[in-house]
Amino acid sequence: MKDVNILAIESSCDETSMAIIKNGCECVQLTVLTQMDTHAEFGGVVPEIASRMHTENITMVLEETLTKANMTMDQIDAVAVTYAPGLLGSLLVGVEFAKTLSYIYKKPLIAVNHIAGHIYANNLEKKMEYPLLALVVSGGHTDLIIMKDDYVFEHIGGTLDDAVGECYDKVARVLGLKYPGGPNVDRLSLEGKSTYDLPIPMNDDSFNMSFSGLKSSIINLVHNEEQRGHEIRRADLARSFQDTAVDQLVRKSELAIKKYNIKKMVIAGGVSANRFLRNAIQELADKYNVELSIPRMAYCTDNAAMIGAAAYPLYLKGEFADLTLNATSSDELY
């Protein structure tokens, strides 16, 4: 079978990214143009600015990707794009650009769900083997998924309120840390000790999780301490929060491993870049002799390589989109 080169486009939030992925597992070239410094001035992503910057940069990102790969569009077999979920304006820029390329160069168009992309990023390390357990952790999702085959997703549990990544960002703001919050909380926690008594969320036998109460307890704690004129031990509070948040993810993953007799597991989503979480899940996997896959850092956060990897099984199945494809800010994968 001839090699299949997929040009993938990712623009769901504040990164304009393109990649060329060979056979769903080899990254020929990855280009990521981040807007992080621009949005840091506002303490978070401003949707209108993000979509405008995508529009300004997307042609340049395509040219850089093809040039560095030493390839032309004639060598591309299909165009893949993130259509959901994400910021609608940002998604629209990528979708319209992908449809234009598909039409002009007569290439099949593949619509990829952003969360599927995060999961399939693991194929860029080693091809996933089924059945497996996927722990999806990001700014918008916190879920436990059983996969029995390609694109067969069984949702067994997840957060009932805030996603873990969102909780990290809110806690970072309370602690006075700059955007992006998650990595800064992770770094600060390494300097502290778990000395604050925080509530243990969802301490039950379900696969469901909750982060809203944990977030609120920290907001209230900081407010009350400031009212009393007490100093907040920021590093200790960051560590206490991170211990509690990660403990919940580990506890729920352990329940799933035991109930479903899991032998293979993957972590997916932006929060999978968190070093504390990576170490904790690795310890859990070692405890139960589970083969664990975690994407390298470059493939954890939003990037087009993961979209190309997720597009490949759809290419093999002939599941192509047409030019009526539209972006949507929310779409369920499972």
C-alpha cells in the first residue's frame, strides 16, 4: 500500500497549526504558531482576537509547513481539519481554509473532532492497541473512555461540572499566576508542600468527577485568609490543590482499571502535559501492570499532528466530508 500523506489543520483555540502526517503515525512536519503572548495580556484567550490572528497567519503557516517538508500539494493525499469543539470563530477559519484547499487541489476532506485528535496523538508514539482506557484531560473535558476499536468510544464517566484544565486556570488566577494557568500552577506546586486541608471530591465508587467544589473551596479559603490579614502560602496551596485534583483523576482511573480489567491505557488532552499527573498515572499503571502511553509534550497541547493522526483511520474507511462542512463550537465524540 502506498504511503498516505495527510495535511492537517488545527485552529480550535489560539494556535494556528498545520502538519503533514504519513500513514497516521509519522510526523513529517509540524508547524505551530502560538498566540499565547498576545492573549497573556488579557489573562486568557479573547475569541475575536484569536480568529483574526488565525486569518492573518494561516496562509503563512501552510507555506512554512510545505517548505520545511520539501513537499507540494500534489504530494498530499487528503486535507484534514478540526471542525469541533472549540471557539467558533477560530474553527471557522480552519474549516473554510481546508475546504478551499480541498476544492482547489481536488483532495478528499476529512472532518476531525478535536478530542479524537488528542486521543490519537498517542499513535504518533506507538500505534494504540485495543481495548484500552483513555483518560481525557483538558480545559474543556475530563472523561474516562473505553475504546474497543478505532473510533469506537464508550463514555464511562467524567466531570459533572468544571473540566480539570478549567479548574487549574481558575486556581492560577486566584493565586495571581499568569496565563496560561495550568503550567504555572504545576511549576509553583513543586516549591510547596500539601499543607492545606481541601475537600476530597467525588469520594465514591462511580467513574464521575467534580472540580467545581474544589475550585470554590480555594476561592473561599483565599478570600477568608485575606480578610483575616493572613498570608497565603501560595506554593503550599498550589501543591495542596494539585495533590487533590490529581488524586481524583488517579482514583477514578484505578476504579476503571479494576472493573474493566484494563491492560492498556492512554492519556490525552492538554493537561496530559502536567508532570505531576504523568508521574502519578505512570505509578498507577505500574501498580496494575498496565501499558501506558502518554504523548510527548509537543503533541499534548493543541497541534495539527494529532489531527492528522486521527484523520488516518477515517481516510482508510473512506469517511470524507463535503464542502457543506461547517464548524461547531460543541459536538459530542462519545
